[in-house]
Amino acid sequence: MNILAILQSLSPKQRSAVVAAYLGWTLDAFDFFILIFVLKDVIREFHSDLSAVSFTVNLTLAMRPLGALLFGLIADRIGRRPTLMADILFYSAVEFACGFAPSLGVLLVLRALYGIAMGGEWGVGASLTMETIPAPARGIVSGILQAGYPSGYLLASLVNWTLYEHIGWRGMFMVGALPALLVLYVRRQVEESPIWLEHEHQGGALRLGPIARQWRLFLYVILLMTAFNFFSHGTQDLYPLFLQRQHHFNPATVSMIAVIYNVGAILGGLTGGSLSERIGRKRAIISAALLVLPALPLWAFARSPLWLATSAFIVQFLVQGAWGVVPVHLNELSPGDVRGTFPGFTYQLGNLFASGNLYLQSLIVERSGGNFGLALASVAAIVAVLLSIITHFGPEARGVAFSLHRSQIAR
């Protein structure tokens, strides 16, 4: 079945859950990538350097596990829907406040708070959606949900392209408060997860016991998500600065290239998620990761905007093709009674362990005489191979029945 047919087969309330989770992740990613586009302005404003300012990105990523744990536990106790609304309001308010930061120290604190909010959204939104839709739709919907991340990047690229010269870097953060309006949609159109409602009468106590009992699976998924996060951040976070500093492209050209490769990322996420329903979660991930390798030389060392845009489209199509499988893969592997916590917490712990990526790549740039391409290609190549190996030796639970009354055993 194609994407359109799958969506047409869903009920209106099921489609509303998909839309809400997709938009929640899109707007969360939009707020995150605003900082990526204005790094140079923050460096200049606070008289700092790349290594110091890149720590704001590292801190955001490092705080995401705390948010995933806190909001995940709350979602398992009081429900996915109210927790999702609270999280969206939180990250919108913090993003707006970033536009008023008087110093780098204050910006660091605000980005840490934003990291908590960002960490909570993905797991709650994914569990709400995956518990609402029928099993045959999971792969395609997984690709739709994960496409929210490059969609947010694309939106940030467009805002940077069209509004940056008029509103400046502080105004960019203020635009990031608009996601708060999504709460109105969730309140009116989205219902609580039916799987969570089945379990509601049992009290929904805060607990981590089911995770502790499956500690081997827990550690494996953290390792998997560490590789995944190096894969995405290693090919995204430094790339706009690479285009600005190594190739000296103006903001319009940088934004244009970013728009092109984010279109590729969106299409890749949709393709990877859909393909995983046919060939399996693991095979879809491994195929996408290994196909990145032959595209890396052109992506990192081409000189013209045309070839850089073309290769970036291919690389992000494949990177997000692998990522399109993540929402469904993690939710299917999760113990049922902590599905609000397990997928998001493991995902964001992987982010924590990969949070040094930008700093690592910045060091490679500085020690190689400003060679951004070397930093980008070396990290991406190593991680693509490692991700394939880790995925190959891990479990898969495609099509497993969801329930809160037992823990699934991955096969």
C-alpha cells in the first residue's frame, strides 16, 4: 500500500494523531535548527569562538534524555495527550526567551531547558501515534513522523532565507514561539491513546521496573541510538557552517542548498519507513546506511553549489531513510507498559552520548587547518559502518501486537 492509501484507511481521529505528532516533531526540530543557522551571529554577538558556542548545541542534546525520562514517565502516568500539550508549550516558551538572552551564559541555560523540552516531545508523540494506528500502517506512519525532523530543518531554512535579514538572529528565536498554537489543534482534534486508556484504571504508577528487567535490550537500543544520532548530527549540524566558511556562500545560497537537502531528507524518511514494512526494519536501516558511503566524497569535497546540493540531497535522503524506521522500530521493541518512556528515553540517551559530535567535528576542523569536508566525511563514514553492524546484530519485532498488559519479546 502507498502512503496515500494508508492515510485514507485511517479514521479521522487516527489521522489527527499522526498530524499532531508530525507537527510536534517538525516544530521542535525547527526550533532546534534555528540555532544552527545563527551560530555565526552568536559567536559575533558574544565575542566567542566556534568551539565555545557549539557547546550550546551539545548542551541541548545532552539534556534531552532528562526530558525524555521526565515527560515519558508523566505520559505513562497521566496520558500521552496532556503530556504532549504541556511539552509543546514548554519548548515554545523557552525558544522565545532565547531571543532575549543577554549573554552566552544565559543562552546556555535556556538551551539546556530547551533540551529538556525537546527530549520529551519525540517519545510522547511517537507512542501516542503508534498506539493509535493499526499495525499495517506503522512503517509508513513511522516514516511520516520521522520526516518531521527534516521538515523542521527545512522550515528553519526557509525562515532563515526569507526573514533573517529583516528580523535578525534574535527575531529568529522569537518566531520559534509559534509552535504553541499547535496545542489548540491537539486539544480539539486528538484523542488519548486507546492502549493507554485500557490501562488507565490500574493507576499508571511511575515506574522503571519493566526497563530494568530488560536491561540488555535497554543497553542495546541506547547503543543503536548513539550511532543513529552521530549519523544524523554528523551530517547536519556543521553543514551550514561548512557552506558559509569553507565555500563562502551567502545566506541565500546556504538556505537554498539546505532546502534542497531537506526535501531529500523528507522523501528519504517516507521511503525508508514504507520500505521497512516490506523488507523488515533492520534490512531497511542497513541498506540506507551503507548506500551513504559512495556519496560522501562528492558531498564533502565538491566545489560548486550544484554538486554540493545534489550530493547533499542524496546523503540526507539516505540518512533519513534509515531514520524513518526508528519510531516504529523502537516502539515495537519497547516493553508495553513503559512505551511512553522507553523509546524516547533510549533515543535521547543516544543523543547524550552523541552530543559531542559538533565539538568533535569542530576540533577536526581546527586541527586540519579548516578542512570542514574532512571532518564531515570521516565521521559520517565511520558511523555508517558502525550503525550497520550494530543493527545487524540486534533484535527486530516487526508487527508485534501492542499491549500495556505485558512486555513484548523482540525476535
